[in-house]
Amino acid sequence: MQADFLIIHPEVQEALDHKKPVVALESTIISHGMPWPKNVETALSVEAAVRKEGAIPATIVIKDGKCNVGLSADLIDYFGQAKDVWKVSLRDMPYVIANKLPGATTVAATMRIASMAGIKIFATGGIGGVHRGATTTMDISADLTEMAHTNVAVVSAGVKSILDIGLTLEYLETMGIPVVTYGQDEFPSFYSSKSGYRSPLRMDDESNIAAMLQVKWQMGLQGTVLIANPLPTKYEVAPDVIEQHIQKALQDADQQKITGKEVTPFILKHIADHSKGESLEANIALIHHNAALAARIAVAYEKLK
Ligand code: PSU
Ligand code: MN
């Protein structure tokens, strides 16, 4: 039984039972995306941002053979500090759970666990996608395939330019995933509100987004709607600065023969280490911003019925 593998925090369960808005949050960003103690501070303040908008946060991790949905502050601290935490995407789930290892969940794994728990809305910073050079490496994140069949909406700051943004948008189209940018015509690229690509869809209103989610799932159309939320312009990092870091990171990754699941954390760490904290500040700001939008969409969604 799926339920045997879930530990749902009582506050989250109470919210789900009473059709109150809940927002799922991922944990790879805590264990592999940011240095301690900023990661723990951010995880806690992101939860506070969700509450401020009237929803209940449910950060997701794997521990002792269970998927934990909604965490105590102690558990968040543990995942912020422990050194042996797995980065768990879909393919890692059975191994990590069967062996009772600690696991921080990617977008793909978090979506799946949120769905098992009955949560409909999920906020993250950046999603995985089609990597630059994927035409030869075939490095395409399982986040994209998961988005095609799991009915959990994803709010992100668009697609980071460590990926091939154009190919990622093509892949999302192939998989039948609606892509909506909140409040502007251009699709954002995480550190920048611009990407050079027009967003397939634009919506300016949380309740319209919620209504579209309801239509999609009532019709039996499986999968996510990707909601891209441009970061506030005052936090933008100049694209040419980021591009220099990415080029160097890709070179280093190639020289050091970094492959598979290590690629994304390696490149992200390189950018964080080389951008004098600028990218970290932007990262923190946009996660708060995304969590707040996800909470407002969750509130609007629960009002629909
Ligand atoms: N991109 C980011 N920040 C992140 C990630 C990606 O800008 O933290 C993390 C997310 O957890 C995402 C995962 O689901 O990396 C994708 O990993 P991969 O490319 O190995 O599928
Ligand atoms: Mn990959």
C-alpha cells in the first residue's frame, strides 16, 4: 500500500482532510542546493512565506524508509547539515526507501510524493530540463517526464540557462505540458526575468490559473501545468555574468568527467561558489516569491469547488 510509505505531518493531514490549501516544497535545494546555515534559514522562511498567504507548507524528504510530508524544524535542520543525504529522483526512490537511507527529493520525486499525499500545488526554485549538449549526452531530467503524468502544478522561476531553454520548451510541448508565465509575455530564466523565448502562455491572475488546473484535471488530462514566475527585477543577475560561470562550470564538469545525477549539483555549486553570493541571494529571493505565488494559487484552487 502506498500509504505505508508515507508519514504525513498532522498539520498537513488536517489541512488535506478539510480541503485547506497546501503547498509542497522540495528538499534537494536544502541538502544539495545551498550551503548551511542559509539552506535551513531559507527552508524555514519559505515555509513562513507559504503560511503568510494562507496555505500550509509541506516540505518533503525521505527518511528511515518513509516519505515524510511536512517536517519539524529539527528534521529540516538535519537535512541541512547531514553529509550523507542522497539526491533522490524517481529512479532512486525504491533503493533509498528499501535501504532506509536519508534522501532529499528532486522536483520529480517531490511531485510524485506530493501526489501520493493528495497535494496539488508545489513550489520550487528551478526545475531540471534538457541540458545543453543533450543531443549527444541525452541528459534530460526526469523532472520533465514526471511533469507529463503527475497531477501536481509546479511553480518555478522558469528554466535556468545551465539548461538549453529552447529544447526544454520543445520537450515540454512534446509531453503535452502547458507552460504559463505569470504576468509577462517572455519566459523567464531563473536569474533573469528574460530568456529570449516567448512564453507559450501568459496568465496574470491566480484564480484563472487555478481554474485552468481544475479544467485540466477534471478532463482527465494528466500531468502538471508549469507556472513560471519571473524573479523580482531588483534581484536579477546579469545574464553575461551567469553565462561566464556556466561556460567555466561546463568545461570543468567535462574535464572532471562529471556525469549523470552529479551534473546539475556540480554546475549549480560552481555558480554559487563563483558569484560572490549574488546568485545565492537571487536564489533565496525567488524561492520565497515562488512559494508565495504557489500558496495564492492553492488558496484560489480550494475556493473553486
Ligand atoms: N535546478 C535549479 N536548482 C535546483 C535543481 C535544479 O536551478 O535545485 C535541482 C532540483 O531539485 C531539480 C534537480 O529537480 O536539481 C534536477 O536534477 P537533474 O538535472 O539531475 O534531474
Ligand atoms: Mn541529468
